[in-house]
Amino acid sequence: MQVINVAAKSKLAVLGSTALVAAASVFALTPAHADVEIAGNVGVVSGYVFRGITNTPENDGAAVQGGLDFTSTDHGFYSGWWASNLSYGTPDLSTTVENNFYAGYSGESGGLSYDIGALYYWYMDDSDASVIEPYLGLSFGGLDFGMNYMAQDATWSNQGDMFFTLGTSFELGQGFGLGIVGSYATYENSGKYIATTGESSAFRSLDVTLSKGIAELPAEFFATYIIGGKDRDGTNQEDKIVFGFSYSF
């Protein structure tokens, strides 16, 4: 993991992340009575920007990203994996891939959708960067709220750091869609790896994404304009545009 001061890291679209993962289509496993479904996604982005940190992105060039999701359709439990290549790491390339493993439970009651779970960031030869992050997602009336909590100290975050998102999306017709996500973070002052923090809280970014579906395929092109906020040290982040393509299976 790159040793930079950024807040907690999640790429799950349901939690309003800035790493763009396509909503995957699903197919049922056989036999017919099985209640587990699998979905997959793969894509390419022009840059991997995590939670508004545009000045020192995870990958300043093209990144290949993808994952798998396993869902129990009758019980609401799910698990999955997501990964992306990075533009930093050791010479043997073992830390140039970020792996995210997650599991949780989702459901709906009275028009309120909820999602609670935990995410594990695994960097293959860097245990100091690998860390667990519980999360909560709520959706109601077209608004999506997300909250992530850093459960351990890591080289890039302190235990107790929190990341919040609020977003919505619209169908524009002719296969176009628009998504808007704002994010805010609160920071613990010091931890095992980060001795001091300049900001107790800060606006992180506002992401505006325009997407276009491709005919009848489970695929889309997208462009995200990121309005940068501040990192934990109070450094202003530059605005940036990220382009991408995603395919679901």
C-alpha cells in the first residue's frame, strides 16, 4: 500500500465509492433449487482515484479492475472480491495489486434498503497496509447514504477514521444515466503509523458521473468529473476527469 495520508478505502459502488464498479448482471447457479447467484464485472479506467484523492491517485494511468459477487437470494447474505492494479509497489510487483474481500447482509423494510458488512483490504506482502473496515449503507427515496469505519491502524489511515457519502442517480433516457455522490471524512489525530493529522474533518469530493449503456449489452462507458476537497492534512485536491468502460457478466 502506498504510504500516503488518505481516508478509509472502499470500492463498493453501494457505498458511494469513487472507483467505478459496474452494477453486475447475475445468473443463478445450478441446480435450480440453489439460492446462490454469482455476478462478475471487469473494466478499465483512465485513472484509479480513491475517495477524491486526485493529487496522489492510486493509479495515475490506466487501471484494470474487476470482481465477483456471491449472493444468497433467499437470505440476503453476500460476499465478494474486487481488485485493481496500482501504479506503485515493490520491484517484484507483489504490491501493485489491491485486493478487497467483503461480506455482509442486505435487505429492505418499509421502503428502506440497508446493507451492513465488512471489507478487508489485502496487499499481498504489506501487512501494515492490510486492514478491516466495517460499513453501513442505507437507501430511501432515491438517496443513498454510506458510512465506513476504520477498525485498525494502517499506513494510510488511523483507527477511528470515518468516511461518509450521500448520493443519488437518474435515468436520462436513450441509455444515459447520471450519478452524483458527495463525500466527507472525519479523522483521528494520531495512530500507529500516522503521527499527526492536520484536519479533524473535511469535505473529500463531489463526483458527477455520466454513463451510457452500449446497445443491449451489459456494458457501459462512463466519465466522472471529480471536484476535489481536502485530504487529512488539509491539502486541497485538484479537480480531475476519469473515463472508463465496464462489462458485467
